[in-house]
Amino acid sequence: MICVFSLIMDLAASKSHRNDIIGLHGKTLESVEFDVEILKEWMKKQPHLPEELLQDNFLEIHLIKNKFSVEKVKSKIESYCSMKGLKRLEYLFGDKICIPSKEPQFYIPLPQLTDDFHRIIVSKIWDQETWDIKRDFANGLAVREFWSRFDYNNGEIILFDLTDCSVHLLSKLRINVLSDFLEIVFKAHSARVKEVHIIGKFASNIFSLTKTFLPSKIASRVSVHDSAEFIADILPKNCLPRDYGGELKSLNEYRDDLDQLYADHEEDLIRYLGTRAREDLRQGGNIMNEMQGTFKKLEVD
């Protein structure tokens, strides 16, 4: 897995930054290992959680994303496993594995971390006419299954590239679907979004439509750009693809790399997507009735 996944992210470099990222939080490797053991012992006492599918790297990465709050990670693990069984969210957890380069849109993690150890992720819509928000977000959650297990970073910078889109895209947005998607991203996958850049002539319209549904902390981190012309003046060139004036290879080349990842590890991805709570073994109540909150009420970093 590591060899193929390195095609998309420079995991050797990412893992080499592990000590630096841990150090930013005042932790040592020994203290992190201790926290991981606490989580593993806790999971052993939760028969509904599939502990055999949640390995040490998953736990460690979620500790980083939650600033090493063991109690927060317990809550996120519970959400990660249980939300996949919620009837209202099942449309975002399909088991059909896509071919990234054939999709009208995809999420592409770029291999080079910034000096602050942030991962830049590009979400570009190539074909607006065939773009479907539900399929888009289902694909986005699927690729996060890899990130949750293999990507060491200290936060995300997301570029939404709508350069090839028209104002007609507004008619295809569904706020309820956006809300469900973001709830899962933050509550189950522990995403730490540091910056969001929306690029396109109608980017301001998109943001105006959605910002009232976002937590104020996230909305304050959104920047809107009419074109991609100055992105390389905002973000480091060595972390950007040449599509935006950067030094990395093109987005299309990275999409081809993702095709190989998905083809070689389809069974792994299906297993990750199937990592969910065994409700028949749950003790102390039904979680289904406790996960009906709105995304805007979530606490985000």
C-alpha cells in the first residue's frame, strides 16, 4: 500500500515529518504510543467497534488531528464507525469504487507539504454537465479513507477549482447534501481545514450561497478568486501543480496515479468503507438517535 500511495503523496517525506508534527503539540513518540495504547484498551471494551480494522497509524493520525485529546478521538472513532450506519447518510457511503480520471470531479492530494506541514488538496470540476453533488461527495469521503490511515499532516488547505464552471452550477448545489458531507468530514474524519480557496468567475456566488450554513470559523478561512492566476503568489510554488504556476506535475497526471491506487487497492478501500459499528453488539443505548445534530453546531479547529 505505501509504495503505491506514495505515487500520490510523498509518504516517505510525510512520515519523516511525523516527529516534527508531534513536537508542535508538545508530545514525544513515547507519549503518543502511550495515548495509542489507551485508545486500544478503550476499544477492547467497546464490542461494537471493529478494533481489528483501526490500526495504530489510524489512531495516531486522529490523535494529531484532534491535538492529542484522547477523549475527542474516542468521540471521533465512535462517529467514524457509527455514522456509516445512519439511514440518513447511507447515500454517501456507497460501495461502488470509481475510476478517478473518469469522474467529472475529483479530490487530489498534492505530495509536498508546506513549511507548516499543511497538505494542499485540489477539488476540480472538469465537467459541470455530468457533475453530481452526491457522487462527488461520496468520492470525497472514499479518498479520505486513505488519508485517515496514511497521511501525516498538520492541517489542510483546500482549493476548489470552478474555472470550467458556469453560473448553472448553482442550480446543482444541494445544501442538505453539503451539510451531511461536512458533518462526516469533521465529525468522523477529524478534518482540520486551515484555508479554503474557491477559484472561478462565479466563486463569490457559490460562497454567498453556502457561507450561512458554515460555522463562522470555517467561513472566515475562505478566500474567493476570480481566476487561478495569482494562486502561486499565495501558496508555495513547490507545493502546487503546474496548472497553477507551480513546480509539481499536472493534475491530470495525479489523477492517473489515483487510477492506479484505486485499481490496485479496491479491496482495501471496500474494507475501509465497511469499517462500521456492529450495532447488535452495542451496549448502553442506540447511537442512531444521538447523531441528529446539524453541522453548524459542530466544534471545529
